[in-house]
Amino acid sequence: MPDLASIGVSASQWVGREERAEDEVTGQAARRLAATLDLPAQGFAHGTELPEGWHVILFPPLAPTSGLGRDGHPQTGEFLPALPLPRRMFASRRVVFHQPLLIGDAVTRVSRIEDVVPKEGRSGLLAFVKVVHDFVGPRGLAVTEEQQIVYREDPKGTAPTQAPPVHPLEADYTWHMGYTPDAALLFRYSAVTFNGHRIHYDNDYARDVEGYPDRVVNGGLTAIMMLKFARQVRPGRLSEFSVRNKKPLFVDRPVRIWGRRTGEATAEFIAVDGDGAECAQAQLVWGPAQ
């Protein structure tokens, strides 16, 4: 197992580091996300509850364009660790919904780095950085999100692929829906979250630099599509949502989302690509009936 010293980094430089930011939940930002997801954009008046998971419209990365790295992400070193691994993206996230955020709320986000762990993967050296964000509104703690961010080496040739795993039959799942993420959807989601990562819109960069066959679907977009579908099949307030990204999804290729109950107030959702490979897996927990 590699250690941080092997890449010239000390965890003590970064673990425990905190950052604070201020933002406001606005109806206009919520309407833009609704339109992106083909949901009615009317409403979202002052005092309206923000749907669970829509806190992604808050705290966009505000680095100046001149402060972006080659991949379109803000350069590391001020808050996120500066590691000699040039590629990074979300590996997983776990979100706890303590209470709703409302349109018009002023929100403080307190972020802290909890861990930096190197690993050896199929594509070479990796480092997982765990970041915890607490979103505090006027009524107290509203959302806690734990993120695992993976840093990677540059690919050696094209990005590695795997044979699609043997997967349970669709009949094993209760709920099914499909969609095809096109370039406009990727662009709009990146725009509404102010995400400049070039793998989502720059085909030449995605192919020639990161080794992907095409533009990559935002992991956050897949997660919010799962949440959208979950609301359709089981109304009620969520208390927890966790998702792990296992394999990239690509633009203009069909995606199937399958879901099933795993308990009285729990469910599992998966996103499957056109080859039958499981690309993301999510666990949902609903709170007590309102």
C-alpha cells in the first residue's frame, strides 16, 4: 500500500483544515435546476422548501477563470490538498438531511478535510480526500454532506475498461426509468452548478488528455436524476442519501435507473449503462411521515 510520503505529501498539512462560505437559497437558481431536470420551473416563492439534494445550487466554486487548472477545476492548494496527481473527480457522497432549506434562507457552509488516503488502483496511484460540509441555515444545521474526492495520475493510454459485470435481471427491481443524457443536459447541469470540469463539455480534452471515449456525465447529475425518480415512485421527505460512482457514464448513451425497496423506509437505486454495467449505486432513507 502506498503512503503519502511516496508522493511527497504529509497528511498533517491538510487534515483538519477548514473553510467557511456564505450563500443564499434563491428562487432563480432553483428554477434553473428545475428547468434543467424537465420539471416545472414555476413557483419557488420565498419560503418554499428546497427539494432534498438541490443544495448543489449553493456555493459554486468562485475561483477566477485565471485560477482554474488545466481540467477546468479551481487549482488546489488553498483548501483542497495540492497533490501531484492531476486528475480529480467525485468518487462518492453521503448526504444527511436534518431539516429543509427554504427559498430565501441565508446559509453558511463550514467545510473541513477529514482524511487523505493514498491507494493503488487499476489505473495507478490514487488518493482519496474526505471532505465534510455542514450547511447551516437560520433554523440550524440543515444538511451534512460527506464527499470522497479521488485524485488520479494521468492515464497511460486510454482509460481502462472492464467487461460489464453479471447483473441481476431488471425484473428483480420494482421501479424502472430510462433517459439519454445529451450534450445540452450536461452543459446546463454544469452551468447551474458552475462546474468547469472539462470532461463534461470538451470532447477533445476528455479523449486526448483523460483517455475517455467521450464527454463524461456529471456524477452529480446522475445522483440528482436518481433523487428525481425516487420522488416520483415514493413521495415523502428523505433523511439520507448516499451514492457511489463505480464507472463513468457518457454523453448520448442510454442510461437505465432501477430501484427497489430494501426495507420499510429504505431503497436502493442503480444506474446502468447500455452495456449492462452498473455505473452508480445509491441508498436512500426516508424520514418519518409528515
